[in-house]
Amino acid sequence: MPLRRIAVLGLTILILTLTLGGSRGSSGPPAPAVAAPVAAVPVVAEHREPTVQPSVSSSMASPSVSSPVVATGDGPAGTVRKTGSDAVALTFDDGPWDDTPAVLDLLAQYRVRATFCMVGRQVAARAEMVRRMVAEGHTLCNHSWSHDEMLRTRTPDQIRSDMQRTNDAIRAVAPGAVIGYFRAPGGNWSPGIVSIAAGLGMTSISWTVDPRDWSGPGVQSVVNTVLTKTRPGGIVLLHDGAGPQTVAALRTILPDLAGRFTLIALPAPTSVAQTLR
């Protein structure tokens, strides 16, 4: 009997040992399974953060919906430097500025519409001037945010951001305004700038006549250059942000050109001139 008890006791111990060992071994795998999802969370969060940039880029293209059809021409880097008809276009850069109202007054006096290429950072402080341009039928043009003459050397994202910031500033004071044109500061063009402007719905415009009024050459010099060099289909570059010399020169330029050409605001229709009636 003692031997049988010993045998039973030994068998019982053996069974218990095997049972406990098996349950202990099966408890190992669940621990890693719980820990794995915790380690994956930060990785997913880090990869989502950069997706903010594409959403900004996609929203930038929206203004092109209401803008004129983008065109290319025979100017530098494919810019447009002719109106496409015998009509002549007057364009004014670097405003809005203190002399802009005087320029607008003279244009109204001679019933002429023009194109204003504006510097974005100057728009908010002269909002009424921008609204007047729109109300009087002038065409708006993007001339960069701060007249950065090295804009063409920036990265594509920087160029696009600069153009969009300027368009946003203009539309903030003139909601719904069409900005169908872009002019590079200093005329420093590149294929990249022209392409990015086109992506935002803007045609890049150059010029055929430049009296360099911004350099202060004198009223008569500005007058002589414009009156002798303007030809049918030309685009004349002037500056409403250049000072009083341009305003004084316009008193002679406007009646002379209006007597010889049809003066229009871009875009230039091929059949009917956009003149005030």
C-alpha cells in the first residue's frame, strides 16, 4: 500500500507539473501582441504631418477659374508683348501708390482704361484705390508681393506662394476681382515664373515701350520716348509708383496717343476695343 500511494502521488505530481508548465508557456505570446500597436502610433502621426502642404498647393489653383485664358507670346520666356490687334495698351507698375489717384483721374478724363500691375504689400493701405480701379473698368495685374527682382531664382514653392499672397491681398480688398496677368519685377523673366503664373491662371505680360520713368529722366524724356516709340499693337510700360513726373507726362501722352490709337485695357479683344463710353 505505501508503494501504491507513492506511485499515485508521483503520478499526480507529474500531471500537475505538465499542466502548469503548459499554461505558463501559453502566457508568453500575448505580451508582445499588446505592445505592438502602442509602438506604431507615433510613426503614423509623423507621416501625416507633411500632408498639409499639398492641400495648400491645390487651393492655390482655384483663382484660375474666373481668370482670362492664359496666353503665350514672342516676348522673353514666352511672355506676351503685343495686344493682338492695332490697339495700344497702357500699363502701370509698382502701385498702388500716392500718385495713383492722379493717374486714375487723368485716365477718366480722357476716357481710357489701362492695366495696373500691383505690388501686394502696398494694397491693404490703399484699398480704395484698388476698388476704384475695378469700378472704373481697369485690368488688374500681379506684380509680386514686394517687388523682389530676384523672384525667378526662388524655389517653385516660394514663387507660387509670392504670387498667391499678392492675389489674396488684392481680392481681400476687392472680392471677386479678376487677376488675369502677371509681370515679373524688373522684367526678370524665366520659363519657370511664366509656367507658375500660368498655373495660377495668369498670362505673363512684357512690353514694347519703356521710357524708364521710374529712374526720373525728366518729364520731356518720358513724353518723347512714349510718343515716338509707340506702334500699333504695343504695350507701354509706365509707373504710377514712380513719382509726379509720370503724372505730368501723362497730360501730354494721353491726348496724343488717344488721337492716334485705340487705347485699351488688357485683355485686348481683336474686334471691339474696350474703351469707356
